[in-house]
Amino acid sequence: MRKKIRQGKTYFKGTSILLKKRRKISAQNLLKKADSSGSLRLLFEDRSTLRRTSVASSSGTLRLLFDCASGGSRSVLEALPKPSRNAPEPVSNMSRRSLEAEPKASRPVEEISPSSDFCLTNFAPTSAFHAIGIEFSSGSHRATPIKTRCGLDENPMKCKNSAGIAQKMVEDFQKVGDARLTYGVEFERSVLRFFKSICKALVLRANTLLGSIGQVVQRALKCFLYVADYKRAYRMILTCLFLCLVSMFSLSAQTPRKDSGADGLSQIRALKAGDKIPDAVWNQPLELNYFNGKKKKIKFADLKGKLILLDFWSTGCPSCIEGIPKMEWIQERFTDNIQVIMVNSKRNKDTAKRIKTRFEKFKADFNFTPSLPTVLDDTVFTALFAHNTLPALAVIDPNGAFIAMTSSHSLTDKNIQALLDGNAVLKNEGNYKNLTRSAAEPLLDTVGVHYISAFGGYRNHYLPVYPNLNHKNGTTFLQMGNQSLQFMLFQAYGQALKGFRQNELVIDARLGRQFKEKLLNVNSTQNKYWYQFYTDDSVSRPQFADIFCREFQNYFKIAVARKSDSIELYKIRFSNKIKNILTSGKASIARFQGIGEEAFYQNIPIGLFLQNLFYAFDLPTELKEKENFNIDITIPAGFVRWTEQEKLTFLNERGIVFSAVKEYRTYPLVYPIY
């Protein structure tokens, strides 16, 4: 018979009549006989555990249901569909490796033991099936399943692995196709005997291999089946993702980087005011990058003994860029005692290309390239000195102690000298509690309150808040916070001061020069205030304006009225000497330190300079010539205490001429309330 099979087409031609007569033998009858011979039982584990095999003849699908011996098994005949069923059996989803993946008819009724986890494997629903061979690497303590297959031209009995034998047998079986039903019973039994011998060979090989490493395989399968449970796997994946995200954020804040100049630190924590800089930070190399492309490596410890100013910046912060020339001016002014280092944090996501492009434009606008060094892609200083706004300035005193996070406005000559002398005169602002200037935590709690209208002083760790009237559920709420006296004055008397600037104010002599100085000194925290308004009623903006004006009068004891009368004032014009202070075109710097201290202006509009100078004179000023040009000028320390004539002479020598006149005009009068 085997010899006739090998003859192929010749045998089929000689038996064409027999083929026609035997076509009525169905696939179901053949499979029934196969089941009675018991030749389709495959044992893929030790002999104590039975695996069921069912063949759906209508679709030709081989389904291997791996289950424990405790579950009831079905014969091939039981697994056959009814003759009237034409559609193939539905194929379950490969990704669902749980009990729900098993058809209800095949589930065991009794409780499944922990070792009875199973895996449902579906093969492609074609007229042929594919066998999976499992091969183990010799001498290894772990078994790795590898899909293998014999070549099409190999002898299946000589194939090097059992999967190859099974595959070749399947392909031979497929070549015969539907014609296998016309061979006759003897041929079918011959084929089944051949298949049975192959199965025995598979079982023998599997038992031989699994006998040596069975326990390892079983444990591996249990682990796999546990993970394969989609519900458990889903929870495990979410947990892993969460842990990864937490690790990433913690590492970004705590892990030092080589390019930040502090690799080797095992842990970084944010410092508090007064804390010493850790020795591990001092001992790290620091790479300084210059805006002209040069680089320099130093040790951070080389800067000990100096007042160190770390100025945090980014290309997306206009105020940071505008503040660089001021920091450079401070560096030049205190060359031997101060070291300013710009710090660009990694969290800014600035690239070398972006930085280069930004400062190419800066050079084109001002013909200026900063000479200060910067640390790029920093993680260490960012973690040591906590801040959540830019620009931000970290101050380290000559003794190596962290003083404060502050701003460049606080770096007056007076404060710098105090820091060099070892006196901590700066308040630590650090992280702000509000990251928007339109809202902040209320000054007073509004729960159970019908009405609030209250002023307060400066609040630490809050950005300035601009007034914004909010209506919600019939209530009205407004805050303005950390704003200067000048800002509050113009909010309270918006109508009376409309169209006027601070240099045009007429100050009642009873208020004195001190009130003028308060109006000008907008950066001093002593001259900043907070206000909160709340009512459980709905209030319009005009109504609130009246309320705030009354509250301002009661708190500050001053008022503003628009008057029309003959008054004295200074009118300003320019002489030829003005060319001596015309700007040389450098970057803009406006460094007003405080009343009585030196003021430095570089490339600043003349109008802005004169507005800020009004505090020094007894009369209001008016710029007669509406020219727009920039100047470079320094106002000496103590200028405000000079006599009126000394001030006028100083400005006249620089081309700014003040002429006192008396004329009838409308003006805003600021006067006291007693």
C-alpha cells in the first residue's frame, strides 16, 4: 500500500472507477473510525495528566484544549458537529487565556484545582492543521519554547525534531486532500496507523524531554498562565506604568547629570534658607558655557569665598533675557567679590539651537553678546534651590550657605554689601503659592461671612494679583495683592487720574516728600499691599469702584481730586549737551535701587527716565518736547537729598533743562484726610 501511495498519480489513474464509487464516504465516518482506534490522543506532559483533542471535521480545525485530568474528556465523536451544521465552529480570541475562553460545554463542573489552569490554542480554520514543536536547549536549566518546522523537501521520518515530523505528515496529509476519502478503508487505516506511529514518536520524545525538566516547565507554565489572565495582566500593566512614571519624576529631580556638573551625587534635596551647600556639590566639576561658543570646566569649589548668584533663565522668558544685562553689570561692578552664573534647567527643554537663535537676535537688536557663563541642561541646582517661576535668583553667601531665592530688584548695592559682610538681609521667596496673577488664596475665609472689605500688608510667597471682579451664585469677590501704593492709588481714583502720569501729580505739601518716595519706590515690599472684597450680594463694577475708593481713603487717609487753577510746574526741554548722554546702543538696563541710592539707566527712553525722576523735585514736571530718544545716565547716590538748585544744575549740564513756569491748567491734587 505504501509503495502504491508513493506512485502518486499513476495509482489514482488505475483506480478512477473505484475513486468515483468511494466518494460518498464522508469525513465524519472516517473520523469516527479514527476515534475508535484511539489514535488521536496526544500527551504533552507527564502520563498522569490527560489532554483532550477534538477535531471539527466541517472546518478541518484542530483544537487542542489543554486541561487537567480532573476535567471530563470528550471523544472525537462527541466533539463532531451535527450533520446539519454547515458553518465552522467559532474560533475564540487568542488574547483571552482565561476560563471564559473555553466553550461552556467543555467546562468541568467541579472546582478546578490550582494546577488545573489551562491554555486554549486555536489553529487556523483550514483543511489542514499545523503542529507546534517544542525544542529545549541542552544543558540549560531553563526551557525555551521554539517554533520549528521541517523543510518541504525533507524526509519527515529523518527530520531533526518532532515538529518537523508532524509538519511533514500534515503536508502529506494535505496533498492527498479530499481524494483521501476514495482510497478505501484499508488505505485509511494505513494512514491512521502511520499517523498513530508518528503520534507515538511525538509522545516518546515529549516524555523523554519533559521527564528531565518537567518541574521547571510546569512552574514556567503556571507563571505564564498567571500573567496571561487578562484581568490580572491589565492591573499589572497599569501598576508598572504608574511606578515607571513615579520613578521618572523622582529621578529627574534627584539624579545628577554629567552635563549639569554634578554627577556622583547619590541624593539631592531642596535646601532651606541658612542651609550649607553639601560638600558633594562643591566637589563636582562644572562645565561653563559662554554665549560666544566657548566652554570652560571648573570645580564648583573654586567659587568658594565669593557671593555666588545663580540666575535661572530660559529662552521662553522675556524678563529673563532682559535681566541678563543687569546681572552682567552687577558682575562688572563687583568683579572680585561676586560670581554670577546663569542656569538653564533641563525642564525648560531648551536646545543648543534654540539658545543660539535667541541670542543671535539679541545681538542683532542690541549689538551685544552676554559675557556671563551659563550651565545648560541643569538638574542639580534646579533641585537644590526650589522655585516654580522664572526669572529666579539663588543667593549663596561667601561662607557657603544658601541665603534666599529672590529677584534682581533686591540686589541693591546696600544689600550686596550686607551679604558680603555675612548679613542675611534677603527674604526667601522660593516657590510661589499662586502661579497666575489673576487669582490667589483669599486673604480671609469667606465661609459663613456676609461682607468683607479689608486691606493687608505684603504676603510672602505670592505673585502680584491684579483686580478681577468675579460673580458666582449671587456673590461678588475680588482680590488685588502685593501691589504698590502707586498701583492702589490709580485703582481707587481711576476717573480723577485718567490721562495723567505720576510725574504730573500735584502733591499737597502736608503729605511731604516721604509720600512721594513711597509712590516711586514700587519694588519695596514695605510699600506693597493686599486687598480683598466679598459680599453675598451681586455688585456691579461701578458700585465696587465707589466701595474701594471709600475703603482706600479710610485705610491710607489720602484722597485725590481733579482741580483747575494756576499752578507752578517744571517744563522740560533739551539743549545741545544732550548728545553727551545719547545711548551708545548697548542692551537696556534700568537699575533703580531705592531712594537715596545710585540709579543707573542704559539705553532707556528719555520719557521713562523723567517719569521716574519726579520724586526728587518739589513741582510736577511736563515734557514739553515730545521727542523720543534713548539715553545713558547715572544718578548719584544721595541725589534726592541735594538742594533743588544742585539737582537742576546737574541735569542742565547733561542737556536736560528744567524751567519753572506758572500757568492755568487742570491737574490732579493728592491731599491728606484727617
